Amino acid sequence: MKFLVKLLPVLVLVAVTGCASNSSVDEVRAMAEEAQRSAAEANKAAANAQRTADAANKAAANAQSTADAAQTSAYEANEKIDRAFKKAMEK
């Protein structure tokens, strides 16, 4: 009986520690799951940002192409005006 009295506090301590360990494991598991969810959301946001950047890049390339074409047209028009002016001055 004295052996059981001495052993009882040890058993209670082991039981409490075991419960605390399970609780800690559950907390860590919940934290890990939350971290995984956050990482998945961050990956999704990064993919959306990449798509937006790609679309902006394409729009910028189209704008540059339009600007280049406009510059070429303006240059050609200016050349035509210069030729007409020179021709008029020769008369």
C-alpha cells in the first residue's frame, strides 16, 4: 500500500504530462495547418500578381508598337511635307 501511495503522484504527473503533450501536439498541428493555408493563399496571390504583370507587360508592348507606328507615320508625313515645300520653293 505504501508503494501505491508513493507511486500515485508519479502516475498523476505522468498522466498530466501526457495530456499536456497531446494538447501541445494539437496546438502545433493547428499552427502547421494554418501555416499551410497561409502559404497556399500566398501562392495564389503570387500567381494572380504574375498574371496581372504579364497582362500589363503585354499592354505596354502593344502601346510601344502603336507609338512606333505613329512615329514612323509622322516621320513619313514630315518627309512628304518637306518634299512638297522644296518643290513649291523651286517654282
